[in-house]
Amino acid sequence: MSDSRDRGLFSAVIAIAAGIELKATLRRIIQAAAELADAKYAALGVIGPEGTLIEFVHTGVDEATVRQIGNLPSGKGVLGLLIDNPVAIRVADLGGHPASIGFPPGHPPMKSFLGVPVRVRGEVFGNLYLTEKRSGSVFTAEDERTVMALAAAAAVAIENARLFERTRSGERWHRAAAEVSEALLAHSPIGEVIALIATSAREIAGADLAVVALPNPDGTLDVEVAEGEKAAGHPSPGYRIPVESVIGRAFSSRKNEFDFDWSLEGGPVFSAVAALPLVTIDRVIGVLALAWSSPGDSREALQVAESFAKQATVSLVLAEAQQEQERLAVFQDRDRIARDLHDLVIQRLFATGMLLQSTSRGQNLSPEVEERLSRAVDELDETIREIRQTIFALHEPLTGPSTGVRGRLLNEVSLSGAAMGLQPGMRFVGPVDASVDDALADHLVAALREALVNVAKHAKAKKVDVIVMVKETNIVLSVTDDGVGINPDGFSAHSGLANLSARAQDLGGTFALERVSAEGGTRLVWQVPNSNT
């Protein structure tokens, strides 16, 4: 190796070790390799667990050409030879090689080729690819030795960058866990805690989608929260997770599951997904799934995701216990109030009524006074009946306006069950009580009532699901049934649906009606702006 090349290699090693950001380090490596071997084009392909290229960092090809080419290489043809057998390879003419599969349209011509594996801690991290020797027709043995020496030094820089990324990512996860703990200490509703877990996990992992799925009593899984700009409404809250999906497998196996080219409920396709079960000693309380558009983005994040999932599990268990404790405290307080009403108030009212009745007996009272006394006794009897109804209600599940928007909506669902002959399912997504003011709550309750009345009259349904979801700027009410279905274009004949549409428009919102499938079923979506945002 010549002195000038030695000096160039030394300078390149110093340059690639100058930073600790992984992606920047990879770019410095390919730039140094191209300069040392006098190559027009250089790239570093990162190899994933499936033996394919999950990341392809390149130099020499401009962005316009990259867009014209389309998908970057995945590790086939001559590139695949180096993946299958990680030893240095030199080719004089790529097009004439038996393993060549040609180039896509718009790809610049490339003839000479040099490939060198990059090993980190004994494992192949990826491969360096150099093409188009500028100062000669082919890459030389000296080029090969120089690039191999650079690859050895690059491995150290890559390992240091990966350690830095792992440490920084771990710190972010711990901060996110602290935020969840703070929410618990603030006695936030469990729905808000779940939403915070999903948001924190997606942001810290650099994922494009985070999904939290929770189990039903029958062992099935439903989406509780789906967070991310690329989610595009898929999967929607309440969506039933297929058992054979990666999320279903993680729930059943109680182990982390991974998949590639994944989508859910007809949503966008993600390059990689990790499903992490939230496991306690005796049960799986849910699954946290993270999806990435680029599989390379998931490589380092997954190494700390499992730790956060364990912390999230503890947080959810505490949130459930906290919610149950608060519910029991409310019931205890209501029992005390009911006892006081029965033992003190009713008895006093009853005694007062008896006193009034005894006063009127044997007394020479005018008809007008007797009528007033009789009316007073009747009012006391009616008051006693109303108090008894209140006592009965105090022993029922939390309903009524005093319990906030959730309670009012639950009450409407409960009341509609008698008319339908079935009990609709109810699910809340987001902080409904905190987000919906009294004026909007009246409209929301009325809209739900009209929607359920329409289902009772026309649907002949055996199952009805209601979802109330708080989005960043909107409140969404969704009512889905498995009944006979309805023509979405013909709902004007049903005054209830016309009222729903008019109510939404008056509030600056929208109303939509659609068939669930060709066999039947209807989904009603009523959406209005959130006046609290």
C-alpha cells in the first residue's frame, strides 16, 4: 500500500470516527470509501434479520435519479452474493456476471464493482458497495485491501454510534415512563394513560404508528388506541384484531412478535412491525404494537422497546387498580348517602305526614284547610317515592348527568337496551369528560339517542357497538349494527337520521352513513368540532 494511500486511509479513519450519530457515520464511511478507491458511486447496505437489505445509504446518485429509479436495492443479484457469502468480491463487468439481474429503468450505467462486508462484533452489519472506478477500468487488489481496512475501522465507529443511539434512546424511554407515572399520580383516567403510552412509544421509537390493543372478556382483542399521522384512521378504535395477525400472535404466545410488509384493517402498509405483549404474572393485559415505514428505523429502537413495554404494563395495572379503587370509593359514598336518605330523611318525612294526618282527624276544620292538609300529605308521599327511586338509582351503575358526559351517554345506551332487546356495547377513546363541554354534551347525547332509536326501529340488529372518540379537533360518535342495512343515499325518509344530519351541519360537523358489508349492517358516523380546542 503506497504512502499516499496510507495517509488517505488514516485521514478517512479519523473522519468517520469524528461523530456519534449513526446515520451520519454511515454516510461518512461511504464517502471515505469512494474517495479511497476512486469510485464514482458508493453505498452501504444494512442487512436485516431476514437476510435482506433494510437500509441503503448511498452517494453519487442525485435525488432526481433516485426518484426515477424508485425502490432501492433489496439485496438481489450480485449484491445478494455478498449477503449469502460475506467475503470481498471484485467484478470487472456487472452486466456480464452470471448473477446479474440488470438495472431498473433510469438507473445510471455501472460496470466495475467492488464489494466488502462490514463486520461489527463478529456479525455482518452490512456491505460496502463501490462501482465505476474513475481512474481505471476495474478495481484493483490494492483497492480491495484498502477498503477492507477501512471497513474494519468503520466497524468500531458503527459500534460506538450504535451504543450512543441505544443510550440516548434508553434515556428517552425512561423520560416517557416518568410522564406516564406522573399521569398516574395525577389520577388521570385510564383512557388518557393508554393514549399517553401509545403517543410516547411512537415518538420515542421513531415509529409511524403505535397501536394499543386490549382483550375482551371472551379472549378477543380490540384496538383501544391507534396513534400516528400515517394511521389515516386505520385501524379504528374498536376494530377486532385477527387472531392470526402479529398482534394476535403476541397476545397468544406472550412473546414479542415481528413482521414485515404489515397492514391492518385495509390501512397503509408498513415495512416492519413489532408487537410487544404487556404481560403480568398471571395474564396478558394488552399488546403494544409499533410500526415503521422504513425497517431500518426499527433496528435500534426495538432493543429498548421491550423495557418500556414492561414499564407500561406496570402503569396499566396501577391505573386499573386506581380506577377500581375510585369506583369502589364512589359506591361506598353512594351507599352512605342512600342509608342516610332511608334512615333519616324518609323517616322524618313519613313522621311529618303522620302528624299532619292526625292533626286533621277529630278537628273541626274548614274544607279549605282539610284540602290543604290532604294536598301536603300527598306531596310528602310523592317526595318519599322520589327519594326511594333515588336510593334505588344510587345502588345502580353510575349513570345520570351528575357523572359527566360518560355517565349520560352510558345511561342512554342502557335505556335503549330495553327497546332493542339487547345491550349495545359502549367504548370511549380519549378524555371525553374533560374534552366535551355542557353545550356540546347535550348535542352528543341527543345524537346518540336518535341514532339508537333509529337502530331499534329499522335495523333488526343482534349486535350494536357505540364508540365516542375524542380527536385533536373533533368529537366523533360512531354507531355500528349488524342489522338489515340501509341505503346511505335514502336516509331522508327517516326523520331521525335527517335530524342527525341537520344537527351535525348546524355545529359545523359532518354526518355519514354507510353499509358495513353487502350482507347488511350499517355504520353511522356523526362528527363535530370540539369547542374546547
